[in-house]
Amino acid sequence: MTTFVDRVELHVAAGNGGHGCASVHREKFKPLGGPDGGNGGRGGDVVLVVDQDVTTLLEYHHSPHRKATNGKPGEGGNRSGKDGTDLVLPVPDGTVVMDKQGNVLADLVGQGTTFVAGQGGRGGLGNAALASARRKAPGFALLGEPGIARDVVLELKTVADVALVGYPSAGKSSLISVLSAAKPKIADYPFTTLVPNLGVVTAGSTVYTIADVPGLIPGASEGRGLGLEFLRHVERCSVLVHVLDTATLESDRDPATDLDVIEAELRAYGAGLADRPRIVVLNKIDVPDGRDLAEMIRPELESRGYQVFEVSAVSHEGLKELSYALAKIVADTRAAQPVQESTRVVIRPQAVDDAGFTVTAEEDGLFRVRGEKPERWVRQTDFSNDEAVGYLADRLNRLGVEDELLKAGAKPGDGVAIGPDDNAVVFDWEPSMAAGAEMLGRRGEDHRFDAPRAAVTRRRDKQAERDEAEQEFRGFDPFE
């Protein structure tokens, strides 16, 4: 059964925004007391957050589909809908978030680091928020926006200071078990280690982490063995430790050749590993033949510029010197790193000549409008409500879409598409089109609130006419 997963494809969907409410306040003797529809609630976000207690992506391997809750719709009486609950997904420290094309979206390092993988949709405005001096009682509300849904790839790169690399059965697991409190599986056959093991080492005042990477073999960078699956776990390490087996029973292997093979695989993998400090550990010197081979090969390795240590995970010989040497390299690397600056907010103002949308004429005679605002407004419009469509036309006109369509050569009756190619709203364009409440007067005005006043005025005029007629009747003399 799989217990460790370091790469998954996650399908996230943020919550949809709640729809706004179209409502009119009613009381006795006040049949049209004004709009009181509340706004819809915001949809929940999908948030990835680093949790030190999580060490694998196994949970998302079994359940890759995650969705946040939707916002609630608004209600009458100016009651706004409840916001959707954010879905917080804990991930291990060192998780890299990418899209399906391999573009890095976020590199999550450090406890509490967060990334919004899917943003919830905005809630639609109720008719109370849409009321204005010209449109006093809107008979429509805006729809909630859909939440962002996308596929992301999570890839775990172990955050450790030291990486132990080498052939299978070179003694890496035994070495990490005696240097730290880690308890990896140890056996006398190849590929005992199937997942990276982490251990914490204390050497003087320096505390550092050490990772045991599964054994590498020739062709690991091309996918042979387990190397390609786990070479990513050495990318963040400050120092690489070559663990060489001096007591191997294979006649065609020797420590120098093993070192050359592993170095060739690291160069082929790339990822900036060429400039990492190296230390060579000649392991298993507790075996008589192993000690003799270590003493024989050590001068050659030192002549190449390597710092060499002869150790035994069984007798613990040479481990203290190795531990302190690694601690010094780690401390020097940490001191050389730039001081982490406080988070800065980067403001990118919009260009003064940026209209926020574009109009392009396509070959089939269709004019396509693209832009954040027009596309968002279309998503918020209830096309079954004529008044809402008229409100959309007003917004597009104020933004300058009609002027740009005229400049692009659009004529009344031409098709206009707003939105992406696969999900656009297409309609026949009429520059002076009036719809909904606008048909009651000039576009953008609403005379329904003026109707009661007009009725009262008409009643007063009729009453005045009756009074005048009565006065004339009383003053009429039939004998004259």
C-alpha cells in the first residue's frame, strides 16, 4: 500500500457567489416602499497552507477533487447572504504548485505560507445596492460570479540541509539512523529505501536536517530505477554527501567509479546542483577489506578536491567529525544567504490609455469584446430579465464599448460576442437599444416611482374641475 506520495494532480473549484435579491419593501398604504434586496455572499476560496505536521501528499492522491462552499443568495429586508467557507488544504513544507503546463505558480516554504489556488466568486448585488436617482426601484439584481476552477500539480521537494546520495545499499539509511533519531528501514538488499527519510542532527550549536534519498543507479536522471522520482528532493539541500560503499561485493564496482556515475546523474538532472558543496563519505570501514580500500582510494578523491571522511555506521567511527563538518558547511551557507526582507506590496497602476477591454473583428463578421469588466458584467447578468439586459447595455455604453464597436466598423444587427471563445455570450448589436425599465422613458430612468405622484396630481386636477363645475352650477339662474 502506498504511504508516501510526492506528486499529485489536484482539481480545485472555488465556491460560487450567491445571487443578489430583487425585492421591494411593502407596508400597508405603502405598496412601493423602495428596494430592499440584499447582496449575495462571496464564494469560498481554496487555500493551500504549509503545515509542518504534514509530510506527504497522500491525502490528495486518494481524493484529488476539492471544492469550497458557495455563497448564499441575498434576501429581502436588506439581508445579505452568508459568505461561503474557505477550504483550507494543508500541504508539506517545500510543496511547489504548478499548472498542467509546468509553470510554477507558487513555492510554499515555511510554516503558515499560503497560496490561493482557487478564488471564490463575488456575490451579486441586490436591487437595493443598484438603486440610484435615475433608477429608483430596480426590478432586477446581479447574479453571483462562478468561482475559479482549475487543475494544479503539487510537487513536494524536501526541505533539508544535507542530502545523502549514493548507490543502493551504500549505507545511507544506516548513516542517517546513527546521526539522528530517524528510524528508516534497513536491510541487506537493494532499494530498501523507497521514500526519502528525514532526520534532525545537533552538532554543537547548529541544528540541521539531513535527508536520505533513495538509491541512485546509472540512468536515474532518465527515469531508471527510483532516481527520477526522488532527485527533486535534493534540489533544496545546502550540501550533498556522497556515501560510497567500500565493502561492496560486486566485482565491477569501486568507490571512485560509483562517485563518477552519481555525479554524471546529478549533472544530467541539472536544477542547479553543480554548485553545491560536496563531501565524500567512505562507509563500512568496520569491514577489514573496506578499511583497506578506503585508505587506498582516499588520496585520489582528495586530489580531486573532495573533503573525505572514513566512517562506520556500525562502530560509529568518524561520525562525530563528519557531523561537525556538515554543521560548519550548513552554518556558512545560512550566513551567506541574504537577509529575508519584509513582505513588500507591489503596486502596478493601470496605464492612462488602457480602456480595460479590446474589440476585434473576426473573419466571420463577428465582433469580439474581451476584457475583465465586460466579461464579469456578462456573467452577472440575468438575461431572462429585460431590465437587467438594459442595465448591462448602459454599463457597456459608459465603458465605451459602443464607441469602439463603431470605430471597428460594426453596424446595427452585427453579431457581438463578449467573453472567451469557448464560453461567450453572442447578441445582435443595436447601438440605441432600450430595454426593461428604460422603455418607460429615457434609457437609465425609472418612472415607476413617479407614477403614484402623477396619479395624485390627476386626481387633484379632476377634483378641481368638479369643484369649478359645481360653483358654476350654483351660480346658474334658469330664469335669466
